[in-house]
Amino acid sequence: MDLIAALLALSLILAGLAPAKAAPVDAPSSAPALASLAEIETLLTDQPGAVEQAWTALARGGLPRIEPIPGDAQQRRVTFLYKAGGDVTGVRLNSVINAPHVTMPVTDFERDYTLPLHRLGGSTIWALSLDVARDVQASYSFLVTGPTGTLRVSDPHNPRHLRGRNAEAVLILDGVGDLSPLLPVAADALPPVQTRRLNSAALGRDVSLEMHRAASGTDQSPVLILYDAFNWGARAPAWEIVHNLASKGIIPPMHVVLIDQLDEASAQSAYADQARFVADELLPFLRQQFGFRLARGDVLLGGASRRGLSAVVTGLTRPEAIGAVISLSGSFYWAPEGEAPEWLARQLGQAPPKAAAEAPRFQLAAGSLEYITTSTNQGHIMLDTNRNMAAALTAAGYQTGYSIYPGGHDMAAWRLALADALEALFQPPE
């Protein structure tokens, strides 16, 4: 197609008058014809003032643009677009979906891990297209560089975001599983949150706690304790996930307790201080403050990343207190100073098998995109170390489940991973 014909075809698309192109077999037949990036770039090169016209064409159908890939039913082409000010000198994509394209090992996050968008036709519109597996959901943001430095900016044109102020946008493709566990819950459907402060001798500080009671729970209902009240409170409310699962009868009604954070200094004790805090201080506090009559099997402890590692340490070292542990993308490559990586898995070789009635159950998960080598993990990637940890737990006699969820080291994917882990723990025996 020559330039004049291309511009004519584009003008028809912009006016909404062009006939729809033939849709791929696996795409809806009613999908609107979208102007291609090449067509838009040609327009902007020849008509530098046509930025608004081009942006309208690009944004038709919503952003980011998601299109089928001919001959590939497993992936979708995702085009991220950002309309910047004239003084912006660079825009980069920050997301776990960058994984296939990063420079490894990652030693400089912005340089090695984030991906640059390019200007379309020298305009103020920036774009990047990536092919992404259809079952992935992931958060993303833009790193926008201008005269005052680099700012993280969420995508204002994507209606799907994590919760909280300035929360990242979320990419959800058409192969993602059941999203009903993530549905918002009306505020009046649950008892009001209760906050408490616990003075911890084990941690040497006051710990802030959030208590979210189950709508139909009792003092004997199970309790899910999660590290990181910011992530599981502000960004991805865990009590909504639990409530939605309980409402469908997948799990029993369950209270949710959020611990404010995991102390960085806990690594110096190999997280033994966290085990003392949970077993000797937090659980007695919950029984005293809220009247819970918690049997060991009713206590679930979980977390993601380093918090998942700490939760597993607590389950292993204080089995009399913990009934089940959920670890999402646990940092099992970690080791105390002077020890080789994957230290915790090696300790299990010396542990005697535990009777099922006396030992916690473990549910581990890692992401399909967690194969990035960094200066921190020194080549011991999450997929391998989580698989190795699950195998070590099983060999030591613990009831252990392991799964790979679609996504990366990311709160967007951890939401459904948490739901899947809870469902697995409460599945009736076959």
C-alpha cells in the first residue's frame, strides 16, 4: 500500500467508517478495526500536529491495546501507550511481564529490568508492544523521565488497578482464570476492622495489627495471619478474597489478621524472632483480646517473598502453634551470612519426619515468570528454589503442595495465588 492509500485507509478508520478487517479465528467477530502502530507512526511523521487524532485512534477499544496474534492461540500482543508532555525525554515500562526481555543478571533495576517505550513519529506518544501469555495478570507502571527526574506513573487510561492511592494498573488477559475471589465486598457486608498495637519483646517494638472478622465467623473459626498490612490491606484486601471464597463454600468462614510488616533485622536471627513473636505473643494476644478459641489446626500463617520464608520458618520451628503455612514466591534462596544459598531446605534433611496430626501443612507457589537472575539471588531463581523447598518439605515428611501460578513476583498475581492456596488447603481428601 502506498503512502496516500495508507493515509486514506487510516482516515476512514479514524472516522469509524472503514469496514472491519477479517478477525482471527480466536478473536470476537465484532472486534473493532484498530489502526496499527505503523499507520499511526506514518501519520505522525507526515502530520506532526495530528497527535490528538492519532491518540484517539490508538485508544479506541481501551488501553493497553490487546490484540490476537495470528497463529498463536497462547499469547496476546499487548501495546502499552503513554501520552507525555513535550519535556519528557524517556518512558520505561516497569512490570514482571518484562521477564523474557530483561538483561540478566539484573544489577541495575532501571537499566536491566525496565523496558523503553519509543516515540511514535517523534511525537509525544510513546509505545511498546510485547507478546504475553494469555493467562497472565500483572501490575505495571511507567517510569517517566523529565527535567525534574524520573517519576513512577500509573496508567490513567486503564480502569483496572490495585487498590490504594497511586496504585499500579493491572493487565488482565482473556486466559486468566476465575476472578470472582477478587470482587469488591460491600463495606456493610463485613464487621468493621479492629486495630490493635501489641508491644513485642521478641521484636523489640510495637506491632500494629488489623483484625478483619468473618461475616459469619465464630470464636472457633480459623484465622489467617498474613504479613504485610500494606499489600494485603491497602493494595489487595485479603479479607475480601477470604470472604468471597467462604461465601461460595470453598473454605470455611475465616478471620484475617494483618501484621504491619516483616522486620529487616529478623534476618540476623534467621527469623527465629518472628517465630517467637507469632507463637508466644501474637496467638495469646488474639485469644485474650478477641476471645478466639484457636486450636493449632485453625491457625494459618502466610506471606509473600521474604515474608513467605519467615512464615515457613515459623511453621517448622513452632509446629505446636501453626496448622498451615502459605508461602507465595518465598525467598528460599536466602541464607544466613556465611552460609550457602537455600539454607532452609538443607536444614530439613536433619529433621525427623513429623506425624501428620502434629505437623503443619505447607502450600508453596511461585510464578511462571520468576526466572530472573539478580545480584540478590545470585542465580538461584524463585522457580527453582521454591520447587526445591517443596521437595525438601515432602521428603522430610510434611504434607506439602506446590503450584506455579501465571505471573511474576507481583501483588496482582499473588491475589489469585492466595485464593488457590486456601482452596488447596481446604479441599476434602480424595
